[in-house]
Amino acid sequence: MISKELRDYIQKSFKRGHVICLSGAGISYESGIPTFRGQGGLWEKYDPALYAHLEGLTQLFKTNPIKVIDFIIDFYSVILKAYPNPAHRALAILEKENILTSTITQNIDGLHQEAGSRNVIELHGNAFRIRCNCAPDKTRVLAKDEIKEMIGLLKNHKNSRIKILRVLSRYFPRCLNCGCRYRIDIVLFGEMLPQDELSRAYKELNNCHVLLIIGSSLVVYPAAGLPLYAKVRGAQLIEINNEPSGLSDLCDYRILGQAGEILTEILGVLGYA
Ligand code: NAD
């Protein structure tokens, strides 16, 4: 799958340090989470212009709360079932072996951390975290068990607006300091990326020698601008994707295929398989 030329390059350059990964929805596909644009994704059933928008969700909740509850149940049911796959695990091993410096991800599923990666920069937030609506740095982790419990209660009380509100207020409480309601800590349409995470990403890319771009269509900005930022600073770009992305032509090496298989092969090339 990996050409002889690329094998030689990986063996020569990866151990010299500052390899960084930029991951997208494709890396979690083999964990059972559909990609944003692929078949079977959440957005085939729910219009993202409404459901991936805070204002849209708020308005819809006022008129038809059951639709929002159905969406919350479907959204969490998919990511609660997912476990890290060989691609997430390979990156965690590369980080542990001091080959990979950090993982910048557009994903919100927390699977990199679950696989053991420590230095993870989350550009679009995390579905297992909530935050105060007016203070993005005031966050709280919602454990998987808590979310499972919430989903169970929402399913049971779906037809009672009062009970739904009671359940939601229990898991998304008001902030004790400002009184704002906590919300899910993910970046919805039209919202700014967390600036501290974006700055961390740029800082890492300032010294990057190799950027591994895995499972991203590279059409969502500003994340899609990061490969160019790294490239003009001298990084070599290696893309792993099962089809060409929006920026494939910019990459020095392109590996077509499934992320899990290819990263396992890279581990082998480096002698960690
Ligand atoms: P995308 O859906 O636009 O693109 C996914 C890319 O991965 C595609 O190019 C596809 O060909 C490729 N791919 C699919 N399966 C693959 C596999 N097994 N191995 C290698 N490549 C594979 O995703 P994006 O570029 O990350 O942008 C979508 C946005 O939606 C992001 O902002 C992301 O936060 C969000 N999202 C996140 C998740 C998640 O957290 N797992 C899932 C869906 C969407």
C-alpha cells in the first residue's frame, strides 16, 4: 500500500521529530461514526442549517421540542457506541514513542484521547463536554455514563415537555457564577473556533516537519487552511484518505486507503508493529 519511496522517507524523517497530525471525520469512520459528507451521516436525516445552528435549535425547541430531542438521541447514540480504531491507537503509540508531537483534530468524539493520545488540540470542541454559554473557558466533562442516563430519560419522557425540560436542566445546569445555561461544548455553524486551541495549533505548526493529514475533506475553514500554513513554513504534507481531498494537490505524498490499515502499516515501517 505504501510505496518504497515513502517507506524510505518515513524511516528517515519521522524519527527526527516534529511530526504532527491533522485529523478529520474520516479517521473515526472505522469506529462507526459516519463522516459529515459521507452516506448514512446524521445530516442526511437532519438539515444542518437548522440542527447544527444554535439559533435554529433554540427556535425549533420552542415550536417542536420532540424533533430536537430525537436529534439529541440520534447524535449521542452514534458517538456513545464508538470506540477507538487502529488509526487512533497507532497515533497514540507514535505520540508515546515521541515521534508524533501533537494531534490537531476537527472531530468532537474524544476518540484520540480515549486511545491514549495526550497532546490533542480540539478545533471544534468535544461532545462530552459542556460549557457556560457566555464563558467558553468554564467547562465541565459529561461522563459517557451520565450521557447514557440522560438519553435513557429523554427516550422515556419524550412526550412530556415539562419532563424533557427537567431532564435537560439536570444535565445542562445553570452556571453558578453568571446564571447562564450550560451548553454542549462543540462549535456549531456560524460560531468562532476556540481561539486558544487555534493558537496552539498554529504554534505547533510553526515547527512542524511533517504534517500527516488523515480523513479530512479539507473544505471546512479555518481548519482547511492549516496544511497551507505548515507547507509555507517548510513542512512536508502526507495525506491519508480514501479519496482525494480539496487540497490533495498541495500534498507531497498521498496515500489512498483506509486510515486504520495505513497507520498500522506506518507503525510497521517504523518498527512498532
Ligand atoms: P468530512 O466528512 O468532510 O470528510 C471526511 C473525509 O474522510 C472524506 O474525504 C472521506 O473520503 C475520508 N474518509 C472516510 N472514511 C475514511 C477512512 N476510513 N480512511 C481515510 N479516509 C476516510 O470531514 P471533515 O473534513 O472532518 O469535516 C467535517 C466536519 O464535521 C468537521 O468539522 C468535523 O468536526 C465534523 N464531524 C465530526 C465527526 C466526528 O467527530 N467523528 C463526524 C462527522 C463530522
